[in-house]
Amino acid sequence: MDKRRLENKISSACDGLAPDILASVLSDCKEKEGKVIMLNEKKKKASFVKYVAGIAAALAILLGGAMGVGAYTANKTVNSRIMLDVNPSIEISVNKNEKVLGVTPLNADAKKIVGTMDFSGSSLDVTLNALIGSMLRNGYISEAANSILVTVDSKDLATGQELQSRLMGEINSILESSKMTGAVLAQTVTEDSGIKQLAEQYAITEGKAKLINQIVSQNPIHTFEELAPLTINELNLLSESGNVKLENIASVGRASDSSYIGEAAAKSAAYKHAGVDETSVKLVKCVLDWEDGAMVYEIEFFTDDCEYDCDINAKTGAVVKYEKEQRRRQVIISTPENTQTPASNPATSYIGEAAAKSAALSHAGVSESSVKFVKCEFDYENGVAVYDIDFYSDGYEYDYHINATTGEVVKHSKETDDDYYRPSTAPADKPVAPVSKPETPANPPAEQPTETPTEKPASSGSQTSYISASDAKSVAMSHAGVSSVYDYDCELDYENGVAIYEISFDSGGYEYDYDINAVTGAVIRYEKDRD
Amino acid sequence: MICLTSTISGISEMERVDRCISDIAKNSGTQALEELYNRTKDAVYGYALSILKNTHDAEDVLHDCYICVWNSARDYTSEGKPMAWMFSIARNLCLMRIRGRNRFSDAPEEDWMQYLEANDSVSVDDRIVLERCLTELSDDEREIIMLHALTGLKHREIAEITERPLSTVLSKYRRALKKLRGLLDEEDGNNG
């Protein structure tokens, strides 16, 4: 059994071996991310002090008012608008001293939260605490739906950004004090008439309208109307799973998906519905998405025979969409005389395996006699019938996809074959680099490694081309003074920017290791040891 | 078969893995981590199991390895050697676990054999090769051959990860191959 086959067997034996713990990994990653915020003790303490100070300030104002002492004249000019979205959408307007001028609930849920509370004259911190506290108590914010969007529109951008950053920390601290791991999105906006119109139309804040606009513009399968009723947590999850890059939106924490069944359960439901065993399945995709008014796990997978596309309701686990498609794949046993057309498409005429191989060889510029074929399979690629052909030649591994109808090369690659070993010592079609002859073949090389190349580098122009692996092997064998080797191994590698062939083999009871300059063919280093 | 060296559409598997780690570093959601996990989990788990020989420990290392990748991706410098980076992490986690065992005299049961036998998707031939690898090779030989077979890492990279001289890696690799071939030929002879 050759080395490649042996290693392939080890690798194949590990295929599908790992238990499916992805859900646990993802969950722990989220948790760790939350912990980063929670460990921010300084911020937490500062916030608590601020909170107490806020209440004290509010009390002082009330007290002052009651005693009729204060000549307190409130500034009635709106300096900043702060918009909060969870599902309740609320707008708070404050003056330049961050005293609340008004709190406007924008939808029915927000009215429930605000209720009869009057925040006029209160500090922004106290108002924020009261509103977030109410959302927590009423279950709008929970471990299962932990995302909040805070949007600031200020008279000047710098003030707005400073306020945004401060509020983000403030909200996080409030959530932490309730032992919650939150996901806070924050942005600073300037007035935009288009966004304002959308916000009014759908009874949401301009901040949420802007967020939805970003998602829709990057993921056009969704519409604004479709996403407007979603909570911020759902929108946050959609952005994450849809790889939407939210521009100018700061983000801390991860949206919770704990109210959903989880990817592992969704996959199991899909496999069960398809009647396939998990071990026979290759998963292509499993992402959360919004389909027909519900969050779903979109799952794509395939088996040897079929491709499956399945949507699983993320809350109930019910199958809401299911598609199955035959892969139409047939393997043809690779024999030189085998040119039969695949049985699955009897009406179509294909060029046959031999012609496909010829097309590949001709493109590669190698002759059939110098080639060892390892694979010739009939397959479909993007709906096109192809022959998938792998072969080795002169130290290279070639992979070709030949159009089975036209004979055109659809795809090809050529890589150095590290394991290539050809008993013949005469490279036929490659220029051989200067080879240093062994000083005395009967006298094996000294056992100490040498750093001195035995030959000056051959000419190498600006265009670097490497000698073949078999040429490098010839150099090493010639240097060692041996004519037959076994357990041969060769790898192309780079050391200090120099391409080298690392060659090792056994011969005559000794183990040999060589580094051969891949451009010049010079021996850079060698070792010889008793086997 | 785990195939971390193949080339598809001009992008090698190694480049894809490299890209995943870079994407994780950009903090662009868990999708990249998920892709990385799906592409590399069998290699990481196979390697951990071959060192620890206990399925629970190997599972813990698998889990912790991706958490470490998630937390450390920003420190990763892309030099086209993502597997070397990932397997250095996996190796360290395995060594920490072994040290823990030594400290608490807590060597868990070697339950890998039953686990391999329960994996129906693997052919008997392939499983026998892996079993021989786990039972007959020395720890060093086994680690080197597993790294070479599962990751496509070069001998030089394996030497760096395992902190051994290149010549030792090469020598142990060859000896491991020779041993395995001998054993398998012997079995073939007995069966034939």
C-alpha cells in the first residue's frame, strides 16, 4: 500500500467522526462575548453612581419646586432626540442639559410601556432606566429577545456621537444589573425626509426605519413592509445570519436565538422529514431567515443521490418548505476501453471517456505514456455533464473537468505531487539542473549536515521556474550515490523565501534527508543516518 | 474523506479555511465560525482522539479549540498556514488535558475503539488502518502521521508545531509508515 493510499485511509476513517457540537460552540461564543461586557466593572460602577446621582438630582429638583425656592427655568428647546426600539418604539426629546422635554410612544406596545408616566423635567438617565425597566418587567426584553436599538439625532454630530456611546454603555449597565446579557445596537443619524416618511407610515422610529433600509438594500429578497413589524432582536438575527454589514451602527453583544429550537434540532427535523440519516448527509447551509411572516431555519444539504432544500419553523420545528432534487450523478468505472455513455441519459451523445482523457492530456501537454490516471468519473457541474479526470504526470497532479458533450476544458488545476515517484531516473521532458556527482559512490557522504551547496546556482531569470520533483530526486540519489530507494518522500516547501524540495528516502540500510533548491537543483542540506 | 488540500474553483481548501479565520477576526457574525467548524471538525477531532484516546476528552478539545479560534482570531496572521495555527491550538489543548490527567492521576478509559466501530459511514478497511495507527504506533509517530494525513501540513510545519527537529519528524514519519505497512501486509497475508 503506497503512502498516499495509507494516509487517505486514515483521513477517510476520521470522516464524519466528530460529534455535532456546533450549537454548543456557537452558544458559548455568544456567552463569552456577553461576559466581556459584564466584566467591564468600571463602567458598571460608574453607571450605578450616575444612576443614584440622577435620582438624587431629580429629587432635588422636586424638593426645590415644592419649597418654592428654585428659580429654575427650563430650556424648552429640543437639542437631541433619542429613539429606543425593541418592539416598543419610543422617542425621547431632551434639551441641551439632557432634561426630558417629552416621551412619545410610537406604537401600541410603546403605549403600554410609557403608560401614565410623565418624564418632563427628569434627567435622561432616569427616564432611560424607567423605560428599560418597564420593558424588562413587561417581557419585551428578555434572555430570549435581548436586542435594543438606540438612535440619537442631535443638533451637532459630535454631541450626538458622544451621547450615543454613553447611552449604549448606560443600557448595557441597566441590563447587567438585571442579570441580562444584552445586544445593543446604536447609531447617530441626521434628519432624512425619506426615512422620516417611512417611520411615520409604519409607526416606528426613524432609527429602526434606517436599520431596516440597510438590511433590505443588502438583502433585496426582503421588503421594508415585510420587516417593519419585526422586533429589533429578529432584525439583529437576520443581519447576522444574512451577513449584512450594518454601516455606522455600533454593536455590543449578540442577538439571542434561545427562543428558537436551535440549529441542531432544525437539522434533525429536516433530516427526519427527508428520511435520511445524519451520517449520510453533507450540510451546505443552515441559517436563520424570515419567510412568510415567521423566522425559519433555511437548511440546504445533500446526500450521494439528492439535494435537499428545507425551511423549518424556528419556533415550532415544523417543516414549512421542502424541496428535493435528484443529483443525477453516475460513476463510471475507469478502464481504458470504457467509452459507454451514461445510462441515465441514453438519448444524449457524449464524447466518451477516452476522448475526454485525450482532451485533458492535450491541454496539459503531456503524453499518455507518461501519465497515470487515478480517476475518470462522469458527473454534472452546474447542470453541465462533465468528465472529472485526475492523473499524475512527471511530478504533478492534474485535475480536469471536460465537458462531456463538447470536449471543452471546463476547469483544470495542476499541483506539485509531493508523493510522486517514478523508478526511471531519466527525466524526459524537463531541463535537468546541474547535478553534483557523488565524490565517491562507495564512500557515503559524511554524516554531519552541511550548509554549503555542492553546486553553484544555475541561471535563474526573473521568471522563476522550478525543476521537477523527479529531477530533484535524481539530484539527491546521485549525491547519495544510490541507484534504488524505498520509502521515498518529497515535499515542495519554502525556507527563508527559498523554494526547496524536502526529500527523504531509505537505501542500503540508511535513511537519507535532503533539501534541494527547487530552482537551481543545488543540495542545500543533507543528512544520513542508520535505518 | 477529509480533504484539506484540494482545489475547487481555483480556491484551495486551505485558502477557504484561511478566509474563515480572517472573517471571524472581522467580527462579522458566527457564519464564518460555522463554516470553519464544518470544514475542519473531523480533522481536529480525529487528531485530538488520536492523542487523548478518550472520546469525551477529544470532544472537549474540539469544543475548546473553536472557542479559542473565536477569541484569538484577531491574533492570527494570515501566512497561508491556517491549519498550522489551528492545530497548534488543538495540540496545546490536548497537552493541557494530559497534564491535568497526570496531576490528578485521572486517566480516563480508552473508549475510542467502540466509538470508531459505531461509525457506520467508515469502511472496515479504513477503520482498521486508523485502529492500527492508534494501537501500534508510538505517541510521537502517531501524532506526526495523523497531522500529515489529516491536515496536509508539510513536514517542516509539523516540526514547528511539535517542536521537534525536522530530521526527527521525517524519521519518525517514515518509521510510522513502515510499521503500518508491515502490519497491514501481515494481516493481508493472514487473511489471504
